[in-house]
Amino acid sequence: MAVEIDIDNASCRFSVEGIEYHKPLSEVRITTDSQARMSVLESGAARLLISEDEAQRLVAAGAADERRNLIEDE
């Protein structure tokens, strides 16, 4: 299931390991998983790897952007 954003209610819906979550965007943080080299949606105990497009859409809708840039070692 992709992340569904409800702009009118400032919330999002997503599923992690078969459990569906419906969270206000004010409770959602977008962070970085350095091992997976992907963005992560975090809210309470829920954690979901997401695409950069999903991360950008969530941040634009009101989620906290706590991502950090990863620079590849040469």
C-alpha cells in the first residue's frame, strides 16, 4: 500500500506489516535510513521505507522533514 495523503484533514494513511495506520501529518516525521539509503516515514512505533516522491509529497503536505543527505565515500 502506498502512502495516502488527505490534505483536507491534514492526515495520512499507510500500512506496516499488515497493520493500517491513520495519522495526523503533525505526528509524522520523514527521516533517512542510511543503511537502506532511503527515506523513512516514522510515526510513533510505525516505521516505513518510502520513495523520495512520497517523502516530498508528505513534507509538502505538512510532515516534519528530518532527512539528511548521504554522501557516498569515494
